[in-house]
Amino acid sequence: MIEVRMLKTMDGSPDGMRVNTYQAGQVYTLPDDLGGVFLREGWAEEQVCEVSDVSEVEPERPELPEPTPAPKRTPTPSKRGK
């Protein structure tokens, strides 16, 4: 599968059975053979996802609320020995 951005509105068949209209400006994930035709003919361009180097990015640290102290328990008298 290949992701392309259509440059021209074109019809194409992703499976050899049905025909879809692919609109200019839209991004589609297509089978390699159909996407390859669109690319070779200049009707689409490959949609590339840019990945930045995350090793240099400091992760955001959300501010956490102060923890709520647990309620104090009062000891209950033992029922043993009665």
C-alpha cells in the first residue's frame, strides 16, 4: 500500500472490480500498482510523513495535583478476649 496526494481528479480501480473517483487535493492509501500508475503519470505525489528526531525533544511533563492525604483511621477496640 502507498499513500498519495492526488494532483488531478482521476478514476481508478483499486481491485479490478470497482471504479472509484480520486479527488485532487485528497490523500488516499492505495494498492501499490494503482498508486504507482498515478505517480508515474504525474497525477499524484507520494505523501511522505515527516518524522523528527525525538531524541532531542524534551517530553512535556504535565503538572500533577498534590496528592490527597489518606483519611486517618481511628483504631477500633478488639473484640477478642471478651
